[in-house]
Amino acid sequence: MSLFDITGKVAIVTGARTGLGLGIAEGLAEAGCDIVGAGHARMPELERSVAALGRRFLYFDIDLTSQKDIPALVEAAVKEFGRLDILVNNAGIIRREDMLKFSEKDWDDVINVNLKSLFFLSQAAAREMEKRGGGKIINVASMLSFQGGIRVPSYTASKSGVAGLTKLMANELAKFNIQVNAIAPGYMATNNTEALQKDPVRSAEILARIPANRWGTPDDLKGAAVFLASRASDYVTGHILAVDGGWLAR
């Protein structure tokens, strides 16, 4: 089990106030990691969870629709904890509208958070990791990294881009002992999918295709995140790991 031990490591997790980011951050803390929670609102639930586990927590206020504060985020993590070992690019937003009505603003907002900030934060983190001999970058992809979906054009484009960037970064950063992988969650019970969960027709259609016969939860991502953050995955890079209850298999 020592392969999965990340005691003393430091992770930045973006968008960790609720949902998948909260679950991932809690899972990393349970495995021994100190956490930097990055987002536009404080994270009291995560802070309490991390403290209860005897780990350290730092909140960093950042608006990821812009890239201007990204260098300061990495600097703050290193200043507070002395190192940066793991980056989890979880923060993401979604806009739903028919393709023929989709606005430029809804396109730009989603691409800025889900793709542009993900790349430049990964760049900043990798520069720090390279100095220290390696690290782990975990991106959060989606089922729409594999499929087209409906009424979410910018989200689909961004998550397809996340899958591609994961592979590119894995290729370029392997020589620095930095592994880059992605988790592709299936249909998860979070704020982003609230509208789908409340739509009885659409929800029934989704559940009918999931062999596990349930929506996923943030806890379902903990094991995948710890694996990709630990020595257990040192020879795994450029991989998109679906945690989907069997959705893609059907």
C-alpha cells in the first residue's frame, strides 16, 4: 500500500469547494496530502475535512476566467508549503443552449476556464515540478471527451481539448518525470448536472445506459485520483481514465 501513500505531498486542486473537486481533494488528503484549494469562493467544508485528517490547508482566491493570477497561485503554494507535487485541474463550467442559438460569450467563458486556464496553470505547475525532479498533473475530462453530446458545444470542445492536451503534455513532460493523466467522470450527481437529474425523461435515459444503474458521486473519484497522484502510476502517462459506471462500455 506504500505505493499509494502521498503523505507530505502538496496538491493544488481547482474548483474544490463542492462536487467532484471536493471529493478529489478529500481523497488526496485522506491519503496524506496537504491541499491548496483554488477557486472564487472559500471552501469551509474542505478546510474542515483536511484539518480533521491532520493535514494542512490553504485557500487561494482565483478567478479562472482569467489567467493573470495563475503564477501567484503556484507561488503561494510553494511559499506556504515549500513544494508542489500534484496539480488537479478540476475547475470547470458549462453552458447549455441549442447550437443555432449559442452565444460567443458562452463559448468564450467555458473555453477560458475549462481549457485555457487549465493549460497555463499546468505550464506554471510543471515549471515548478521540473525544478524539483517530477510531479503529477491530473486533468478532469468528461464523457464528452469521447462523445459529442447535445446543447453543450463549448463544453464538448473544451473537454475534447482536455483529452488532447493531456496527451501532448504527457509527451513533453515525461522527460522531467512529470506524469500527466486525466479522469473522465461519467454522469455524476453534482451542481453541473442538476438540470439533467431533475428532468425525469432525460435522467431515465441516462440511467438506462449506465450498467451500474446509478449516478456517480464525488467519492467515486477518490481512488482514481489517489492512484494518479501516487507512485503507483509512475509508468502511466497520457491516459484518460473513465470513471463512468460502464457508460462507455455499453
